[in-house]
Amino acid sequence: MEPFRRSARGRSGDGGAYGVGSPRGASVNADLELRLWRFLAALRGRLAGSRDADQALRSALRAVAEFFEAGPACLVVLASGDDRARVRFAIPADAEWPLDLATRFLRRERPVVPRDLLLVPVERRERLWGAFVVRRESGAFDPEAHRALLPVSGTVSEILREMDAERTREVRATIDRKIMEEIRPKDLFYQILHGLRTLTGYDHSSALLMASDDDALEVAAEQIAWRKGKSLRVGLRLPVLPALRPDLLSGEARGFDRGTGAWRAWSGGGAAFAELLDYNATPGGEELREESMICAPLAARGEVLGVLKIASRHADGLGAYELGLVRRFLPQASVALQNSRRTEFLHARTIEAEKRNALANLARGVAHDVNNALGSVLPLVQQLRDDARGGPVDPAVLARDLETIETSLQACRRIFGGMLAFARGGARGSGDADLAKALGSAMALVEDGLARRGIARTVALPDRLPAIRARQTDLEQVFFNLFANARDAMPCGGTLDVRAAMLGGSVEVVVRDDGGGIPEADLPRVGEPFFTTKPQGTGLGLSICRSLLWEMGGEMKIRSRVGEGTEVRVLLPAAAAPETAKS
């Protein structure tokens, strides 16, 4: 075995397992070779099937210490960017260790090692990752022990390599399963980023950027490894220069280091790609900037889909191993972006279809309501005209008639105003939505229908509600659909109950009716597009509610029993906490 013939970047190295006086190249005698073979076979059997790398390393460290008849033992590692090696774990835990010596060893400086110490290098992720340090308190190690170090080092490193490969397969299988489950694209994005974090251990960040039609890249998901909290960069748009399009279309993942200030590629190509994606920080700022970066463009059929990026806080923090992992994850990332585009397209089409259907339903309702409102106005206008031509005019009667006319015209204005507001939803602006206003607007649209059916309504809202992270028209459409469903479920009267309450950083709105309820067999399907139990229904109302709530980051849960009514609970993300929240 030649464990250190190349480092992670392809640079030469001559490190190895050794102690003072170790005869490099000497053969192991027959007795030691037999004992060594049995020990390595037993070690493999002991660690077979292990899924926890730390647990496997602890077990291997104990076994190595026993084989070499040593006392205290530890695993030391030197992480990228660290100035000094650190003890990952030790037996016993409070033993003292020469960390300066270990640091020099892990940097391949070949220090002089005391005769009572043995250092067994451990390779991981295609680089010298750490070392087992074992100490004999009764005196120096036998020179024969030194000849077993390389086989032991190779076996431990190989076991780790197999465990990491199995972990990679598990993560990829998990993501493949999520793709088959058709989870929403953003959740799939973060599954991929979390998988890369688990496998590569990057210490800065990872991100998925989506390509837009106007030659820009937009940060769709980002995971920050060095701090807790959400990324502030999601939604950031980066203009792509025409000169970079060939790099994006190539689909070739590349690695970069910042070097002395400017980015340089260590896997071929120029540095313009890294310069474009170096958006996180500037020197001396509050953010930590990337010092090492891997960028992988995602393209299919001559079309740029986006970019997958991982970054390290330290120069040389990422290498050939991480580059290979990113390349293996490109198919899953491409599927995620393709699913996202297809889902957004289908959502847009479904929303438009529901909007047209809702407007048609509104138009039918408006025709009926306006006819009722104007039906009482016309006789009064005719009576006023006759009175004005010479009949007796009673001021009290005139005032009452004018008040009736005004009430009817106000009803018409409210109905038409609701229709116009609903229709203007085609130009969907972004921003924070007013929940109380949305509930009021939606209720106004169904108010006359509720009155005609003899449906009472109760509304209980906190004194102050926070803004909701949603479009105002989307929020109004959600509650219009829910109120309309409740109205249709109570053709012979009943009660529509609407309540809202704060739940942590969210607002829960409960819409309850005491209509006929939904059969248990139909309940799992009520959110499916085009599934309906109404004779004249389209089956798009609840599906569009789910789509709109999905975009807001909200949830909807439905409970119903035949003969008892239906309850819909809507959980909405608050943009800011309210000043007070009294129920």
C-alpha cells in the first residue's frame, strides 16, 4: 500500500506510518505477519456493518492499542484551516498528548518521534486526515512493531473509505426517494444541500441557484454551516455575462481557491465562475467570506438550469474528493431544478384556471345579487319620478326611499369592488399581506349568499394580527374559496365560524361550518385537482388553496364528519410579531 502517494489536489507527499527507527521497506517476519493478518481480519469483522464513523474509530483505536500492547491511545486530527492538531477522543480521556509533534506529523514534516510512541496515519476523503497515537508506558516499542504500521494504517483507512462510500449511497438513495415522492422543490433543494453537508463536511455554505429567462442566476436555497439561522441571500439575483454561458452549458464541475486575493482554478478553466458566485462577504465585513469553492453548472439539452455550489472558510478546504461527490450529485440537483420549473408552471396554470372558474362563479352570483339589489330600486325611482311630477312629497318617506336606494347601490358597489379586486389578482404583486383585510374582503364576497341561505357568521380575531408573508390577492383567494365551500355546504342554513390565533411565529385561522360534512372515503382526495362532490363543481378550489399556501410556506389541514360539518385549519407564516395578541 502507498497511502500518501498523492494528496487531495494531486500534489506529491511522502508521509507514512512510522516511529523512531522504523525500517522503511523492511518486510514483516512470518510470526508477526500471521498475527497481523489475524488482527486485521478480526478488526474488519468487528467493524463490519458499522454505520457510525466515530464509533468505528473508537473501536479501532482500542483494538490497535491492544495489538501493539500499548497503554494510552488517542485519535488526533488536523482540520483544514486549523493551526494545531486536536484530540478527537482519547483512552483515557484525561491523558496528555504531544500535539505539537502530532501537528508536524500531520503536516508531513517527518518529526523525530520518541521511542515510546507509535503514530498510525489515517486517510479519509483522499487526504491525510488524522492519526492514531499509541504510547507504551513500560518502555520503547519493539522495532518489529513499526513494520506493522503501514498495513494497520491501510486497513483502518480502507474501512473508513468503505463507510463513507456507503454513507454516500444512503444519502443519494434518500434523495432519489424524495424525488419519487415529489416533495416540493425547495424541500428537495435543502435535502441535497444537507446531504452534501453530511458527506463533505464543508464549513462555510452550500447553495442552489436557478437560472432565469433573463440570463440571471437566483439563489433558490442556501445552507450556512458556520452560523445558525436562515440565509439572507435567498432571492439574490446575479447577472450572468455572455462569456460565462459556455462554462454554464458545459456541465463541468470545477474547484477554486482564493489564493492571495484573486480566485484561481485548481481543476482547469478560468476563475470568472468563482468571481460571479463570490457573493457572501467582503474582507473585514461581518460575514465570513469563502476561501475555497466548488461550482457545478446544471444544464440539460442545451439549456442552463442552474448552479450547485459548496464553499469552505479555508484555503485548500475542498479538494478532489469533494469535487467527485458534487459531480455525483449533479443528476439529483438537475432533477430538482427541472421539477421546480415544472411545478411552478403547473401551479401557474392551475391558478389561472381556478381564477377563471372563480370569476365565472362570481359573475353568476353577481348577476343574481345585483338583480336583487336593483329590483327594489327601480320601483322606488319610478315612485319618486311620479311624486316629482306633482304628487304629494312626504319628506320622511322621501328620506326613507333614498336611504333604501343608497343601501342597494352600496351593495352593488361592494359586489363589483370585490370582483375588480379579485380580477386584479392577475397582476400579483409581492410583499406582506394584511390578514384581517383579506378575511374581510373574502367575507364581503360571500356575505349576500350567506344571508340568502340563512347562514349566521361569527368572527373572532385578535386585536392585532401580524402581516403575513404572502401576496394580498392570494390570501384573499384562499379564504374566498374556503368561505364559498362552507356556504355551499349549508344550503338550508347554519353557522360559519371564523377564528384566528397566534401560534408562535405563525397565525392559525380556523374556518368551521356545521353543514353535511365530507364522507371519510372522500376526505383524502378533497385536495386533488378536479375531484369534487358538488354537481356543478370543478374540483379546483381546495387544490388552488393548497398551491397558494405552499407558495406562502403555509399549511392546511381538514377535518370533517358526515352530519357534523367541516373544519379547515390554515397555518400562515407571520412576517412580524404583532404588538399585542389578545384573543
